[in-house]
Amino acid sequence: MDLNEFKQSLQEAYPPKNISIYLDSLWYEGKGNWNKAHDLVDDLPGPDAARVHAYLHRVEGDRANADYWYRRAGTTRPSITQEEEWEVLVSQFLK
């Protein structure tokens, strides 16, 4: 699956099968279901979960909380749009 196919899957009722929890979260956020997306990664350990968590709080508009999660992921808030960040994350997790 590539980025375009993943984007097309947003037209479906459910996320594609056999994708990572991180892609599940990004899929739900892409569908506008922030709460479901957040619930999927909220309690997961590790830098990948922290990275998605940071992005979600950026979307939410909570910059301080987002920056906290970016630090937990070992990075900083990117200077790209939220839409571009979503695509970067999806592409990363599709590899």
C-alpha cells in the first residue's frame, strides 16, 4: 500500500486490514475521528507512539502538550503543515 492508496481508503467505513496501530490512529484522524485516533495511541510506549501522539495534540491545538510528546519522541514540532505532517507519518509507517 502506498500513500495514495491509504488516502483512498479514507472513503471506506473501516481502516485497511493488517496495518499498524499507528496507521490505524492516523486513519481515524484522517476521517476526522480525533478521539478514536487518540485512544489508540494514548497508552502505548515508545517513540513511534509518542510521535503520533504529538501530531494528534498538534491537530487538537494544544501546542504545549504536543511539544511535550515531540520531546518524548526525540524530536521537535516540524515546520510543515499538519496535512504535510500527516502524509510524512503515514508514509513512514507504510514502509
